[in-house]
Amino acid sequence: METNKTDKTILFKGIKILIFALLSLVIGPIFMHFALGDKENALYIPMLIVGYLICAMAVILLFKGINTIMNSLFKKKE
């Protein structure tokens, strides 16, 4: 009978990805808040674009991190 065991290296990799996603979830809206707070600034458009890209990266990292953790928990070892 085969047992499924958690691969700890892949689990820690997924947790590390989720930590970067959490940082991105905080930093992205901060950039957007700074950009939208002062629309007359010359860096309005670049800061807004960077904020949107960081927020999109956070969503992608969330899915990737959760998928990595699920793979470490439920993937059958051969």
C-alpha cells in the first residue's frame, strides 16, 4: 500500500511564494494610493502602471503558491 507524504521542500517553496504574494498585496495598493493622491505629479502614470502590475503579480503569485502547496500535499510519489 502506497502512502502519500508531504514533500517538505516543495511545501516551503510554496510558502515562500505566498510570502512574496503577501508583500505584493501590500505594496501594490500603496503605489496606487500614492499615484492617485497627486494627479498633477509627473510620475502619476508610471506609478499607477507599476501599482497595477504589482497587484496583478500578487494575484498570479497567490495562485502559483496555492498550487505549489497543493502539489506538495496531494501529489502521489512514485
